[in-house]
Amino acid sequence: MRRRAFIIGGVAATAAVAAGGIGLATEMLPGSVAVRRRIGWTGPDGVVPDVLAGLITRRRVTSKARGTTTNVVTIAPYGVSEAAARKLPVCVMLHGRGSSANGFVALGMPQFLTKAVRDGVAPFVLAAVDGGQASYWYGAPQRMLQEELPGWVQAEPRAVLGISMGGFGALLYARERAGLDAVALLSPALFRSWADARAVGPFANEGEWAANEPLRHIAQLQVPGRDIGLWCGREDPFQDSARALAARVLPATESFGHGAHDMAYWRRVAPDALRFVGARVAANA
């Protein structure tokens, strides 16, 4: 009887795939993200475009807010001079846990930006700064963004793009800057409960987490004239939190296709995120 049930179950699964039900079938099968990636169920890896990187400027500055020196990295599309770049709109990029401002160069953002502009996106500049290994961009790193970064980039940023921990920070940043045209979130690390937040370590107590958690301050994110874009993979551990955010802020664009919490996914969605930022910034020029 057990063997017959196994055979029937196998036939049913095969039939589901044959009938176009591969999404349902894959969601029912067990296995880690590594296994799913190996057999192609986390989607194709993103590829850095084969184009010239454009102008990358790196500086070391002293942050009074953080009490340390930090890297500031700015990226302009290929063909844009340093003088011309100073006149372009700025999008701040906030890195994820364990990364840095230079991590965006390794991710391929200079090439992705050049390709986006070649494909018709209005040119803009990307600016990144170190926020600490596991800061979640609150406290001193957030003061640095709010008070010091505009002087370093000689402009009031018009957009923010955050990855993972940087997505948490991008929403904190947006709460204080009503003039932003666009907020782009890639796999934002958000927490629906104190138990989840406590596991990551940086929050001193539940009150500190609750005061900063973006999901607890939705009203401050809903600013007229601002658009939010959200991308998160189905194999991402933060998918449920990202869906909770989407249900409440109603992003102008959102994507929940297959993908893990890794560079392969972020490279895949980077072109969409940069098109989104460029279009919103240009529309409000």
C-alpha cells in the first residue's frame, strides 16, 4: 500500500509539472536554498554587463557622527566628466551586513549604471558610504547620512537604494527626508517581531528596535510624490517581511520572483532598480 501511494504521489507531481504547475510543484518540494540554486530553482544568476565602468571616485573622510574615518564612493556613468557629474542627481546606496561602500563596485554597479544610461535612462550619480558591519544604519550611521553625506557629495540626494541591511537603513533614511523621489529596496532586512530582530544582534533592547523598525512606522514612509520599488526573492529569508511591507506601502513596482539573498539575485534585479530610480528622478527634475 505504501509503495502504491508513493507511485501515485510521483505521478501526481509529474502531472502537475506537465500541466504547467511547476511553480506549485517546486514550492512543495523540500530542500535548502543551496540545493534549489544547484537545480536552477532560484532563477538565473545576474551578470555584470560587458561595458566600461565609468567614473569611480573614492575618498576617505572623517565622520564626526561615527567618530571614525569612512570611505565615500561615487559612481557616474561612462562618458560623464567629473565636472558634469557634480550637476547630476544623486542616489545614495546603502550596503548590506558585512559589506562596505566598495562592495557596490564589486557588485558591478558602475557597469549597471553605464548600461542603464546607454539604454535610455536619464543619467544620475550613485553615492555610497561605509555604515558599519552590522549597524542596520541607525544611530550614528544614520546621523552621518542625514547630516554629513550631503556635504560630502555636494548635493541633496534625490533617491536611496538599499540592499538587505541597507534596505532597513534606506527606509530609516526616507522617514527623515520627505524630499526623496524614489526608494529602491533589494531584499530588505526587516523584522516582524522582536524575537526575529534580537537574533541579528545590533539592537540593545526591544524598545530600540521598535523605534527604528520600518514596519512599525509605515505612515512616515507614505509621502506624496515619492515612489517605492521593492525586489525580493522567493527563497529569501526576508521574503515574508518584504511582502508585509508591500501590502502596506503599495510600492509603485514590486517583484517576488525566484531568488536567494545573494549577489546572483541582486545582479539580476539591479537593472530594474536603476531604471526605476532614473525614471523617478528624471520625472521630478
